[in-house]
Amino acid sequence: MSTRVIMVDMRIPPRITTLGGVAALLSVLFVGGPITASATAATASVGSICYSDLPSQAHDTLDLIEAGGPYPYSQDGIVFQNREGVLPSRNTGYYHEYTVITPGSPTRGARRIVTGEQSQEDYYTADHYVTFDLVDHGC
């Protein structure tokens, strides 16, 4: 009798709402029930920022997201867990994170874009998930 191992790539493309059912199914299979993020901080920590006020590297990251990659880091596109509870509470798999390159940094740095499943639901953080700004694409 042979044993089969099934590998699952947990990177789900951004803004594809039809995969919500897949994430729910996987959570039932792997942990026995649906997983939801719990809010541990007030969503008042979410501000807003005009697209034009973002650093140019954030524009580059948003362009890569729209194009579907390729991304500079293997971690880009992974599920953002919202463990800090700063973003609105959503099911696991709703948010994905991407690196915003920090010039001169030898590491990925602290800057990220976190996307939600809704169109243009993009959050920018410059302080590694302490605070977020919802990107206003209209200004």
C-alpha cells in the first residue's frame, strides 16, 4: 500500500472572491472548522492615504499585483493573517500581503501592501502592521 502526499499552495491570487469557498473548505479539512480572524485592536488604526502620496515603490508593488507578478520575494502573495487585528475582521484567506521595497534595506523592510478581496481594497503599512492606511485610488 502506498502513501500519497498532497501539497497545497496556500497562495491564493488577490481579489478572486470565488476562491472564498475553497479557503473555507481547506480550513474545515485542516483544522476542523472555519477560521476567522479575531480583532484585538480597534479598526480605528486604519486611516487613508491618497494613491499619489504613496512612495513610488508602493506604486511599483501595486502594478505588480495588478499584473499578477513576478514578485521580488517568495513571501509576496501569501495569506495575511491579520493577527494584530488592525484590519477589519475577515475569514482567513481574505487578505494577502506584498513587499514594498525599501531602498537601501538589506532585508524586506517594514513596508507592505495588504490586499483584500474587493476591487481596489489595498492597505499600505510603513511600520510592519502596526498601522494601515486604505489606499484611495481616486486622488
